[in-house]
Amino acid sequence: MDFFERVYETVMQIPLGKVATYGQIASKCGSPRSARVVGWALHVNPRPGIIPCHRVVNRKGYLSGGFAFGGIEVQKTLLEGEGVAVDESYCVDLEKYLWKV
């Protein structure tokens, strides 16, 4: 299985109401220094709506840039619909919402 497929399988394990970081996904996939590659894999997600890429945030809890998921507002709406609070600066409280793997 290639790295992108491992990323997709891992992201599908993130529970509803939780988020993971790009680095966390990279580590879980066996390549802890590949956070940017995780971002690229999610950018080219072959199964939108099935692979919950919106649950992945940066290491500080900030949402993805505007190109992903149809825009930052879409990611915010999807997360809030799952019970994840997103503040006015588009940041998630990792102490509260980070997926503990």
C-alpha cells in the first residue's frame, strides 16, 4: 500500500468530533517528517465526502487554507456540525478536540 492510501485509511479512523494534525497522521503512517506530504494527499483526496479530510488541522490547531474542502468556511462548518468548536481565528482547541491515538 502506498503512502497516500495509508494516509486515507488513517484519516478515516479519526472519530467524529475529533481532529488530528498533519504531523500526527504522518507519524501514524510511519513517516513522521512527512506532514506536508499528508497535506498533498488530502488535497488530492480521491473520495471526498468519504475520507473526512476536514478533520485534519495544522500543529497549532488552525484550519486548512482556503483551497481545501471548498474553502475554510466549509471546513469550519463541517467541524462545527460534528461538535468541534472553531474560534474566530479558525483555530480548534487541541487540548479538547485532538484525537488521542
